[in-house]
Amino acid sequence: MKNMWVNTFSGYVRIKVVGTYPELFINRCTEKRLMIWDIRQAEDKSYLCSVLLDDVKRLRKVARESGCKIRFIERKGAPFLLKKMITRTGFVTGAALFIAMLFILANMVWNIEIDGASPAMEHEIRQKVDELGIQKGKLQFRLPPPEVIQEQISDKIPDATWIGVTIRGTTYHFQVVEKELAEKEPPEAPGHLVATRKAIIHHMFVEQGSAVVEANQVVQKGDLLVTGLIGKEGKEQRVTAKGEVYGEVWYKATVEVPLEQDFQVVTGEAHTRHSVKIGSWDIPLWGFGDHEFQHAKQEEYERPFSPFNYSLPISYKRIMNRETESMEQIYSYQEALTVAKEKSRAEILERFSDKAEIMGEKVLHEEERNGKVKVTIHYRVIDNISRKQPIIQGD
Amino acid sequence: MKKMRRWVKQWMTERMELPADVMMDLPRITMVGHLHIYIENHRGVLRFSREEMRLRLDDGQLLIRGEGFVIKTILPEEILLEGKILSVQYVFET
């Protein structure tokens, strides 16, 4: 069976067939392969039916043969609509004008944006852009393409390192990177370097100032390491002491590691539920029913729906349930010991700066109690121990 | 002779399990609830009104009664009828 909707393109007519035996008309039509459909009884001896526009010419002969009279009731489909449109010129021209206006307005320059420029530079760019002919109300297709504009504007403004030109819809966007002269670092206040903690000096590197300590010397917290006063006694000059002083620091760490550990392991099975949230209402979209996992980890993800930067109380929500299995890990005593060492190493390094180095470690004490291994380790760490301290005036 | 041929065809359909509508040019009727009735292998419309439709078949008539009948499509050997179908009846010509 053919889809009748297609016939609206080629056009069809509704006709009324009146005769003494109108069934004969239907039979004749099918015999002659005339498309005829939607037949219903109108009155006692008359039918209403639809016939293709192309078959109308052949209709007369069929009607004569079957002794029926035909009256045309309605014309439907694209050809008739077209004819109507030609007679209603005003309407058609209005529609055409609307489309033309839309096209022209969409291709106009409505805005010129300049980003990343200082006010003075922005004013200059605005002037030059205006000279190039990029003004509000100009048609985009009459202006040079953005690559060409970029080249021209870059030539005209030598102070800018780079100017990027893009068209965003009806807006010309200029991204400016200004040339920046490297500024001199402000002179730092004169100062000393002092110790941040108790340590044994390992080695040092002094850039400015004079060292007052030596290697293998024990310093207490707050002790002077590098002085900012240089020159002859009585005629000292104040400078900013700069440098790095590395000291050996002793550190004691205690770590506990249980011999039996429970892990939650994701199996890979997941159940996802999508829903739309309006206000505090949850409307499920997909993924109904509850998950059948014994243990699951729930992940929630919510994204608000905000068209054109307006926030609406509508958001998309996804709930994912991942199946998990609890796994037990059992360490032997030796294994627990190595794990504890690794753990405390990582902890130690976190406490010191990036330049810290572990020189040596020594297990002081280890014991197993209540299913846990407790280890006390002594570390020798080398780290920068210097800190700046300004020289107080009048000292 | 004609009777003979018909007898042979009937015997063949029964014995060889061939589809009867193909072998014997019998009408094949498909109904969707009481809404649609689709008839293949008919031989023309004898009577059509809002409440009744008579179709000619090779060996008789098919009488369909109901309400608000509309012929949705009609082709030389097929017809799709819509409406409220109340009864479908086979009438044998004697």
C-alpha cells in the first residue's frame, strides 16, 4: 500500500460521483488503473472520493462509460497551493522580504569587541578598524575576510604583539596582546638568612652576603646563617642575603599498618539512571528500577540547563551505581614493614620542601600488636633550612 | 473440464500443503480488530454504502456489515476498508 501523504505533492481533487449504480464507477477506475481512495457514501446514490490530479483527464471517459456524473468539490495539494500563492502576491512578497531581511540582518556587523588592550590602545584600534571600514551596520560579505583584516590591523598598530580577529556571529572580536617591557624586580629589603629548624649544616650556597656558619656546625632554630651586613666593621653595608643553606635534620616518624586490610574494588558492572530535575522534582528519563548489586558506590553528576546564560531551575542528573566487591588483603609481617616504610617516606617528603632528600633511615622500634604493625623510624633528611629575615633599622 | 481442474487444484492443496489462496485464487482477508479489513483477490465491488459492502469473488460474494465504512484504498485485486466492522459473511452462489 502506498503512502497517501505523498499525493499532497502531486496534488489531488475531491470529487462527487452521482449515478444510478456508482459502484460501477469504482470498478471501472480500478480496471483502468486510476488511483482512487478515501471513498465514502455521500447520499444514497453518490460517493465522495479522491483522485490524483494527473488522472482527472481520464476521469471523464470513465464517468461516461459508467453512466455517472462528476462534480469537483475540493482541490488539495501543492499545485493548488502554488497557484493560490501566485494570486496572492502581497503575501508571497512579504514572506520573501522577511527572509531577505533576516539574511541581511544576520550578516551585518552589530558589534566590535576589543579584548586585552589598555584603554589608549583600544581607542587606537577602534579608530584604525573604523578606517578599514568595519563599522556597525556594514554588511559582512562586503568586508575583507578576518585573516586579511588581521594582517592590515597588525601592520597599522606596531605596539601590539599580536591581534587576532574572529567573527562571532554578528560581532567582530579583536584579541590584542600588547607588548610588555620586562619590569625590573623591585629591590628587596636588606636582610639576613636564619635557620628554620634545628639542624647540622651540610652544605651551602651563598649568592649574596657572608656566611657565618660552617659545614657540620649545629644550628638552633632562628640562628643566623648568612648575614646581610658586609664590609669592614663599623662601615657595614646592608645587602639582601641570598642563598641556600642545606642542613641535616633528624626526624622521627611513627607509622601503623594493619595486617589485614579491606578494599572496595569496582567490578565494572554499573547501573546508570538519567533524569531531569525541575526544582526539587526528579523526572526519570532512562534507567528505571533499582540496581541489583550487593555493594555499590554511588556517583552523582548534575548539570544545570542554562540556555543563553540564563540559569533555569532545570538540570540534568545522572546517578551511576558501580558494583563493588570487598577484597581483603593480608600482609605478612615483612610485607607490612616495607609498606610502612614506603608510607612514612612519602609522609616525610611531604613535610619538607621539594628539594628535600632522605639521606638515611633507621628503624628504631617495631612491634606487632592488635593485628597492626607499628614502626618507629628515624630519618636523616637534607633540606633547605634558610629563611629570610629583614634587618631591623637601628639595630 | 472446469470442474475437473478445480478438483485437481483442491486435491493438490490438501495433499501437498500448499497455501490455498495462491493455488485456488481464494480471497485472503486480514482484519485489524474491528477497525480495518484488508481483502486480497476480490473481483470487484458489487455494493458499497456506509453500512454494507458486497465484494464479488470467484465463487460467490463476501458481505461485510458495519458502520461508517470508508474505502481507504482500492486496487484491482486489493481493497482496504475502514470503519466499525460488525460481521463478515461468505455468500455462496448456488
